[in-house]
Amino acid sequence: MDIVKVFGLNVKKYRQACKMSQEDLADKSNLHRTYISAIECFRRSIALENIQRIADALNIETYKLFLEQ
């Protein structure tokens, strides 16, 4: 399992399910849009604090971002 890829795919899946743009998610999680883009393109590892920010912004449990689909 490539955790960076699993995480990025899940962020994108949950973001799209919430009908949010990358910019919407960035604003809601207080992160930069290019940071969200880099996560979804598997070009970025991510700090634990930012994982929690993204999960909170998506209104999901954090662990769901790590489940392989």
C-alpha cells in the first residue's frame, strides 16, 4: 500500500462527494490550494495536524482518509 496515494485519492473522493473545489477545501481547512492539489497528485507528504484539518473540513473521521478502496 502506498499511503501517500491512498490518502490523496481519499481526499479527492471525499472532497468531490462534498461538492467542494480544491480552493473550497483549502479555505475550509486553512491550507493553500496548491497544497491540496499536491496531496491529490501524490506529490506531498502531510503533517498530522494538516490531516486533522482536512478531515474536519470534510466532516469525516480521520481514519477514513487512510482506508484503501
